Amino acid sequence: MPDTSPYAFLAQLEQVIQERRTNPTDASYTASLFRKGINRIAQKVGEEAVEVVIASKDTDDEQLKGEAADLVYHLLVLLAHKELTLKDIVAVLEARHSH
């Protein structure tokens, strides 16, 4: 039985992003972000973070979920660009939680 947890999906998405990084295609938005470099990727993370803040102040939970999804996606792209993974981030959170 396949793992259908959100964590399994995030791991799968992380793999797809890494695949777009190592084997880019012209049609891939993700590959285009990697081609544009860290400044554009970081800018997108910042833009999406602001959009999450704005959406959180509204009553439209669907918009907030969409903006949060965009933020998570762009953060995963940023992490991949920096050769980091969600496991690296979880390790930091775990270490902080144990103190």
C-alpha cells in the first residue's frame, strides 16, 4: 500500500523539483526558476510569504491555502537550489524541540 501521507507527497515533490534542477526542460516553470538563479528564487519566496500574510487577514481560507501552497513550493525550490532538503529543516526543528 503506497504512503499517502502529506510527508510522502512533499518528499515526492522534492524529488520532482530536484529532477527539474538536474534535467531541465524549456517547458518547466521550476527549471526556469533555476535558470534565473538565487535572486529570482528568493524573490519568489518573499512574494509568496507576503501573499500568505495578506491572505491570512481575510476570511477566504481557500485563498490562504493556495498562497501557502505556493510558498511551500517556492521554499522547496530555494532549498534545492541551496542543496538542502526538508530533512535538513526537520532536523533543525527537532533539535530546537528537544531543548
